[in-house]
Amino acid sequence: MVLAFGDSPLRAPRIRRVTLADFRCYAALDLRLSANMAALAGDNGAGKTNLLEALSLFTPGRGLRRAELADLAREGGGGGFAVALELTGEAGGPLHLGTGSEMTEAGAQKKYRVDREPVSSSRIFADHVRIVWLTPAMDGLFTGPAGERRRFLDRLVLAVDSEHGARVNALERALRNRNRLLEERRGEKIWLDAAEREIAELAIAVAAARRETVERLAALIAAGRDDSSPFPWAEIALEGEIDALVAQHSALEAEDRFRALLRDNRGRDAAAGRALAGPQASDLAVRHGPKQCEARRASTGEQKALLVGLALAHARLVAAMSGIAPLVLLDEIAAHFDPSRRRALFDALTELGGQVWMTGADVALFDDLAGRADIFSVANGRIASISRAENT
């Protein structure tokens, strides 16, 4: 499917078939879809989130639960698992994507396939599909530690820049290496200089990618501001010493200044056991736009609505930057909203153009989707159709 987005065509891949083998609670699953919305209803523990997690594996990283590979394989299975998607929306017919793990002598090994041919990395999937998500674990985002907001921010960046995760991981390794040099007092100048040169280069790249995404997202939000929306607009900004450097200086000058900062604070960092400045110390500041208050001071309901508004804006940004309307995964999204806000949510999701997957404990939460969504019941790792969309 191809949609218009501004002056450019927008690809809108849709999942038409999902097959699972030995994934979490699913020994086997072959699920076919016809609509641009899918709703999964069932009790807690039935397997709804497991299916969303399987879809989230087609992005760089470890999926929406950040699970280790061994935890994804079904207990009692052979130790490996497989997830396969059939998508429409590509020229030349359906596209097949696959991922999973196979047991080898060295242990579980991750596998990736495009049209049944092996590929080297999940980053290649970004050429064909983009995925964004919200889960209940994010509900405390605005009141929780800064580390959770950094992880949320990096997921936002990763949806538009598939190389971002590799840079973040490389930075974490480089910081650990410097920590060891400082801790073991083997920090001869030549070794520390080399470690800090690598850290500075990676740190500025990570901070710059975050800044670009935040600025683009803030501009998109500002352009569509609506104080009457049930999902309030957010003011967002980066806070941190390195973020100020990136904002005020060229990349090369910022690298030089940050490298000098690391050198001058070796004693402080050695005492702390970690680098106290850098992207690992940044925070994402969020304000409730219409009320002009910090998000953490808003009510629980207001925070949930603000988070949804941020997710909707991010999905629009992904479409604008990648040319692909993202798949949107929303776990237990509708339970805390009143009927009017649920209807507004469903309408806003429809306008995004990408396929949407939602879960909920009560099928009645999806009554307003009757006739325009595929609605399924989930129980004990089995999925059955309740109703199909009338127009496909």
C-alpha cells in the first residue's frame, strides 16, 4: 500500500500473515490478517504481549521487553524459535521477513532472513518496515529515573536511524574500558588519551543523533499543536552537559571540548567509578504543553494521554523521515481511557496510515472498531478470530 505524505509517496507495509514456532508460549501459530488494525483481547498471561514482542524483533535491538535470546524460546521446545512475517506494500508482491534463533555447538545463534535469504543483521529490516510501540512499562516514564527516559529516547532515535543502537553500544563499551583503566590505575596517559578520543567521537555522534530527533519531533509537535486534543502536545528538550556542547559548537569542536572535559575530570570519575559527563548522563525533559507544567507533575491520567500524544507524533515523524508508515504496537493501551478518548485514539491511529496492533483484557474495549479491525481472542497461547474488518 502506498499513501500520499506531503509531496512524497509513503509506503505503508501491512502484515498479512504471522507464523511463530516455539516462541514464548506459542508452540506454533499461523495468524492471517485482512485489516489495517488488529486487536487482541484476552486475560493477562494469555499471550497477547508475546505476539507484539515477536513483531518488535524486526527492529534493531532486543524487542519491546529487551529480553535475552534464551528467554524468547518456548520452555519445553528445542531451544530455538522462529518468527516470520508476510507483508504487502512492496513493489513486486509480498515480502517475507524472518528472524529467530538456532541451537549450535556454541549455543543459540540469532538468524535473520529477507525473502527467505539470510542477511547479516536486523538493521536490514529497516529498509522494509519501521516499528514503534508503547507498553505499560512506559507508564512511569515521566516520574521514573533518567535512565528510563534515555532508553525511551534512544528507541525514538532508533526508529529513524537504524545505526543508532550500534553507536550507543560502542559508547558503552568504550566507557567501560576507560572505567577499567581508571580503576586499575593502569591509566597511563597514552592509554587514557586513546580511550577518551574514542569516547569523545562516539559520544558526540550519539548526542547529535538524539538532538536531531528531538528537534525534529519538537518541530512536528509544534506544527500540529491543538490545545483541545484529548492527547495533549508535549514540549521536549535535552538536558545535559554534552547536549549543550553539541548545541553550541560544531561536531569537531564539541569532540575536542568533551575530550578535554574527560581528561580534566579523571580523578573525579575514578572516585565515582564512572564518567559523570556524557550522553549516559543526559535526560529528556518533557512538559505538558497546554498546562505548561512538568510532565512528572501532571496527574496519572494526564501523563498517560501525554505519552500517547508523544507516541502518535513520533509515528508521524518516522513516516516523514523514512518514507514508511510505521507499524504501531500498543500493549494494554485502551484500558485506562474513557469511551470518548478511546474513540479519539482509534481515529488518530487510523490517520497514521500504518498498521496498528493493540491488546486489551476486555474485548468490549474494541467495540468501536467493529467492522474496521480484525479482532481476536487470545487464550493459552491460542488465537481465534472474533470478527473481521468489513473493508480490507
